[in-house]
Amino acid sequence: MIQHKYSAWVQILFEIKQSAENSSSHGIPNIARSQSYWLKLMWIICILGSAGGCAFLIYKSLIGYLDFEVVTKITKISETPSPFPVISICVS
């Protein structure tokens, strides 16, 4: 029974590796194909750094959008009132 669980885990890891190697992203297949642990670590750091930077920029953009800052300029112009014209009606 122990070998059955072990073989299931091996099969799962094999499928994960196959999916990673056939991924359309650029960094994940490089992690799966690399033989050196240092290269794998470098690719993992690059991918996590890029994803973190992307998440940070999306967060800042959303916060800036949701602030609803509106810039308006209101000026008050006071003018002297013009006199009402005199109207005379002649009834003749």
C-alpha cells in the first residue's frame, strides 16, 4: 500500500512537470528544464519578482482609480449689476 501512494505522488509530480514544460509562459518551462538548482532558484526569483512587481503596479493603479480624485477650479467673478432698462407703455 505504501508503494501505491508513492507511485501516485510520482505520477502527480510527473504530470506537474509535463504541464510546466509545456506552459506558454516564458519562465516556468525554464524552471522545469533546468538541471542546476541555482538556475531553478534564479528563475523562481525572477518569476516571483516579476509577479510581485505586476501585482504592486495593479494595486497602485486600482487605489489611484478608486480614490475618485477630481480636480476642479472654481472662480467667482463679481460684476456690477446692470440697470434694468426703463420701459414706458403709452396708451393712447
